[in-house]
Amino acid sequence: MKIESFPRMTASHLVKSIDLNHHGTLFAGRMAEWLVEVGFMTARATLGCQPENIVCARLHGMDFRKSVGSGDTLVLEGRVAYVGSSSLTVYVEARSFGVSTALPYTDGLVTFVHVIETRAAPHGLVVETPVEGEARDLWNRVLAERHFQQRTTQ
Ligand SMILES: CC(C)(COP(=O)(O)OP(=O)(O)OC[C@H]1O[C@@H](n2cnc3c(N)ncnc32)[C@H](O)[C@@H]1OP(=O)(O)O)[C@@H](O)C(=O)NCCC(=O)NCCS
């Protein structure tokens, strides 16, 4: 199966005063929460499993490029970036509705692990390694992070 054929999930949020930090802009922790939510929904739609069979293992590579103001509508979209044997990494980007920018305001990767009860278990998803375009770039980015993580935990 091609990685591009997996479902993409989107969610929109109105930024309200409860979402703001001490600068009066969107709090990073709220953005992280929304990012993980969209990542989770994307992982679940892809694996087609029950919520209890997915846990979040890692939130990584999150960049905040532009601050988001109160009253803005933030649109987040998740797509699968990497498929392991029991893990799945989702790339999520967030853009401000009605504002066109080359780079998203915020983006990041979220890795989920398929579990049975509390133990990692193969999810059985088979995917072709992408050979071109953004899909290949995301795949290689996650692969490089996995190698780095393995080296630093040995
Ligand atoms: C995620 C968890 C199930 C992994 O269990 P584990 O026995 O360490 O699993 P393994 O070492 O066998 O790794 C299984 C897979 O998960 C991946 N993985 C495990 N920990 C990871 C991490 N911190 N970051 C990225 N990937 C991770 C491994 O790379 C492996 O991927 P692969 O099968 O696709 O090659 C376990 O660490 C856990 O339960 N963590 C807490 C999860 C949680 O509570 N999340 C909510 C936080 S708010």
C-alpha cells in the first residue's frame, strides 16, 4: 500500500482566551494538545483499531514559526509519515484559516504504538517505502530520528 493512500484527518479550533499564554497568544501546550489529538485520530483511522489499542510514545520536532492570536481559526491536518512494525508516526501541520503561508504556523511529529493491553504489538500495516516527494522526505526524517534515538538509548 502507498503511504499517500492512508487517510488524512483534520480538525479546526477557534483560539479563545482560555487557550492563551501570558503574551496573549496561543499557549504552546494547547497547540501540543491539538497536535497530539489530530495525530491520534489519524493513527486510529489508519490502523482501524479501537482507541485502547493505541498509545502515544513521542511528540517530536515541533516548531512554532508564527504566533497565533485570539479569535484566529487554526486548521490542523495529520498524515502518516512513517510506518514501523508496531509504531506509526504522524506528521501534523497547523495553519491559520484564510492566511496563506509557505510553511505552516506549527508542525510536528507524533509517534503512536499499537498495543494489546499494555504491550507493544505488531499492527500488521504494510506500506511501500516512499521514493519521492514530501512523503519520502518525511519518511527519511523519521528514520533519521529513530536511528538517533536508538544510538542515544544504547
Ligand atoms: C509505548 C510503549 C507501549 C512501548 O513499549 P516498549 O515495550 O518499550 O516497546 P518496544 O521497545 O518494543 O517498541 C515498540 C515500538 O514502539 C516504538 N517506540 C517505543 N518507545 C518509543 C518512543 N519513546 N519514541 C518513539 N518510538 C517508540 C519502537 O521504536 C518500536 O517501534 P517499531 O515496532 O515500529 O519498530 C511503552 O513505552 C508505554 O506504554 N509508554 C507509555 C505510553 C503512554 O502512557 N502514553 C501516554 C502519555 S501521556
